[in-house]
Amino acid sequence: GVVAGLAAQPARATAVVSRWCDRHIGRPLAAALTQLSPAPSARQHASCFASLGTSFPPFAALSLGGTAASARAPSDEEESRVLISEVTVSGVEDPELQRVALSALSTKPNFAHTLKEVEEDVRRVFATGYFSDVEPTAEDTRDGVKLTIKVEANPVLSGVIVSGANALPAAVITKAFATQHGRTLNFGQFSRGMQSLNRWYEERGIFGQVVNVDMQGGVANLTVAEALVGQVNLRFVPVGGGEAKPEGQVKREIIMRQLSTKPGRVYSLQEAKRDIDAVYSMGIADDVNILPQPAEDSTSTCPKVDLTLNIVERKTGGLSAGGGLSVQGTEGGFPRPIGSFAYSQRNLFNRNQKLTASVQMGQMDSLFRVSHTDPWVGGDAYRTSRTCSLMNTRSSGNAIHGKAVDAEDSADAGDAASGEGGLVVGRLSGGVEYQRPLATGWSGTAGLNWQRAKCIDERGNAQTQDVYGSPLTFSGQEHDTMMMGLLRMVYSGKGDTQMVASVEQALPLRPDWLNFNRFRLRAERTTRVGPWKMYLCGKAGAILGDLPPYEAFPIGGTNSVRGYAEGGIGTGRNFVGATSELIFPLVKPLDGTVFVDYGSDVDSGASVLGDPAGARGKPGRCGPCFEFLFSHVTLPLAYLRWRLSEI
């Protein structure tokens, strides 16, 4: 930027430019913008104000070309007012630029003005940002002094070239200077465009900014400095403390593949934070932090930063065991020994692979669960993980085959109440699942699982019918066998938003294996309204094909419709459910929650083999039902509860 004619010495002109840049741009952009044109010399300033000193005596103080050290306080005579008869702007033919210059002047014709007021006018004209040179001249006339402000307009901006911007998108650059293209360059608008580029870096935590600008023939050449990552070093602090070492429990390549911050990339604080979270989620560290330091070959035009990733290691394995005696389900109450054993390892083979194994030795049989997870199979480019599992488990079947609530006087129900009718679903299964991220917030899972299921009583005897005579297996044999294929999509959005959709297909690879398709969908969202929170959840499911009763959807319970026992509403081939909660603060640490739950089997209970819900008189939907001529209306139940807030 050039301010010609502001003062008799270049130091003062440069100071004016610097003040304008500091006010409107900020450093280091101020230093960059002052390179658009050279500063005027002292002789140029002296000749610029020579005519003013001749015709306008108060201006004579600036025509001497003195230095700041020789400047003296203005006298009353120098501050005296002189009548200005006419004020004009020359040097530009564009009416719009003439209007801009005139509107910036406070000096008016037929009014008396001082030297200080004229100087301030010159500064205001330059502050409009449209002019690279501003020179005041004075001409004595019989009506007074004619003041002419000679200006030189900035060139028309025909293009912007940005160098050194590896991370900055071209669309951001285009948007920043779109309003300036093809128009007279305005320092203010151009500086705001450069500031918008700097804000883009700042908002994304990227170390980058505009450091230089050079105008040549209407083309602005911007130089951007982006801090590049030099070296990435690892330091491991052993479990229990001690001196940090470059090698730890986990192999270096396993840590490095988790990092998106790599040598040669632009350093970003957001990426660094994600890298810290990624390493911490591996489960091998109590603390993770990144220490940035300037690289040895870092320069002002090509800055570099070396990073040190500090990892405070933790124990990655655990072992537990227990045992005792139990008389449950034994004839005559004779005690039998039971025991349990569990082992877990989060850093198998020093590659962050996870292994869990558990065994429960009971009175009737032994239950076990073994699972192995490779979080990143062979360094796959898509970050695919694999989980292999083998297990023998049991789960209660009372949600579907338990006794009816109002059947206390029934002989069959009496057996169930005394423990004779309790059913357990035993599953022996093994399979493999592959999971990988698909897009931002999305992940997908594909798997194959073999399963053999049977229903047993509390003594471990296989059962084919419940106490109501309903079949327990689809095949009518003691067990059902299936090979299940799985596809699952999970979306986790910003905040507390999640959606899960899954499709399972039982593959009839053998004639006696089951053949059915199961679809499930669940979506939930939590929204904050001031200190209040609103939680909404909807879910649905459907099954087509061979459906054993233990694979049907139980409706009711803490995870479905609260206020009912597990499966207390019904058992369906299809179902829909919804939950709405309003959580509001009370006196700390108390929160209040009002919620409404709804669930229905969509009139599909009778299509389940043996109609277990109908045999137990379950309603199939929650709440009182009002029947009308053409339809019915079901009112869901609402409850009020109080709870302690999390501290």
C-alpha cells in the first residue's frame, strides 16, 4: 500500500500504512499487504506539498521535509483556518471511484479548515482501500483556496494465484475473492478475503496462514505457509512408571497405522486429537498425548513440526477364577460344585489383537465363550476387523414360554411357579464377523454363524413342549440347527443420534436346517432444549419363513415397554415399538424423567408356532384398547420416575 502525500517523511507514510493494516488486517498480513507498492520518498512528499505551502500557509510546515526529531508543536498561526472555496478529486474517471473519494472527505467548499483536517481527509481517502496514491494540491483563487485531491486507483483484480496451499480447497479461495474479481482492487475487501483463508485454517485446527502477497499486473500472488509434519516419534512409559523408551508392548507399526498424522502432511490439531482418541481406544494405554516441536529444517516460508507421541502403558491382560457349591435343581438338595474361569488379553502377539475366554462349570453342563478379534486384518486399506467366536450359552426362555401372570390357580402354571416349568434356551454356536467403516459415521458388518439350539428344563433335560402344550422347536426334535448370514449397517451421527439396521438370513444348507429371514431396525436421538433433554426411540422387526418360538420377538420389559414383565405384552412374528422421554433437572443431584412407551405385535402373535402369547392371554399391545366400529385405539402407558444424576 502506498500513501503518497501524507507527510514530508517516508517514515510517517509507512506508519500510516502500518496503522491502517494493523487496524483492518493484522500482522503478518500487514507486512504482506505493504508490499503491494513501494513507499514514496521524502522528495516526493516535499514536492507533493510544495504548492500547498505556497498558496496555503498553514501547509508550509509539511513542505520543509523535516524529520520527526526536528518537528515542533504547531503554532496558533499554523493551526489557523483557511477558507476552502472548492474541493475536487482528480486522477480517476470512474464516477463510482470519484464518489467514494468525495464521500470520504470532510473538507467542504466555502468552509474554513486547518492543516490537520486536510491530513485526516487524506487518510480517510486512502482508508477506503481503492487508491494506491493520494496527493493533495492547493491553488489560490480570488474566492479562496481550491483543494484538489489527486488519486491513483488500484489496478483491476484479474486473478488470484495462491502458492503453498496444499490443504486449502480451491473452492474456499474462489469464494474468498469472488466479489473482487474483475473490479478495482479494494485493500479492505482483499484483506478480508485473506482473513477468511486464515479463519479456514483456524477453524479446522490446521497450522497455516497467508504470509505474503504480491500484486503484478492485476494478478495477486498469495503465498501460504502450512506447517508440515516432519518426524513422528513414539515414546512408551512402562507400566508402573519409569524412563520412557522408543519401544513398548505394542509394535511400532501397529501404533503408526492408527495415525492419520503422517510425515509430509499438513499438521492439524483436529487430526491430532482424533489420533489420540484412536490410540487410546486400543485399550493399551492409560494416557496418550502429542508433543509438537519445531523441526531442525523449519523455516518461516516452509515451517515443519516434529511430533512425539507419548504413551503411558497399562496392563493388557487379566485372569480371574472362582468356585463354590450349589443345590439349585438337584434331587434332595445335594450340593454340587460349580466354578468359573475367565481370561482376557487386549494385546495378543503384541499386535493389539484381543482374546477373551470364559468357562462356567455347572451342575448339568459346562458353558464356555471364546472370542478372538483382529482390529485391523493384515493392514487392510479399508480398516477391516474380524471377530471369530465359539460359545455354548444359555438364556432364559420365560419371556416367551413362562407362566401366565393370572394363572396362579392353574395346575400347569403351578408347576411353572414351583420351578418345574422354567425353561432355558441353550445355544451352541460358532461364527465369524467382518466389520469396516463405510463413510463418515457409517459402518458395516457381514458375518456367518452356525447355531444349534434346544430348550431344556432346570435339570438339563431337553424339552419339546412347554407346560401349555405349545411346541418349543420348529423341527419338533430336541434341537433346531441353522446357518445364519448377517448384514448390519450402523450410523452414529453427531451427538446422541444412532440408527441400526440388520438383515439375517437362515441358510437351508441341509433339508433339516431352518430357513427364515429376519429384519430389525432401531433409531434413536437425544435433543437438548436448554437444561432439558428429549430422548426419542423407534424400533421395528419382522420375520419371514421358518420361525421357532424362541426366535420370535418378545414385547414388554425394561428394554421395550416398562411396567410389564419381560415378554408380558406378547410374542410376535412382527413388532413395532416407540419410546419418548423428557428428562428435566430438579434439585441437584436429582433429575426427573417422564416417559411414554409403546409396543405392539401388529396382530402377528397367532402366526408364531403354537401361539405362546395367545395361550397365556397376553394382549399383544400395551395400554387400554378402545374399540370402534372400523378401528381400535390403544393408549400407551406413561410413568413418572426420579433418579440420581450422574456426577
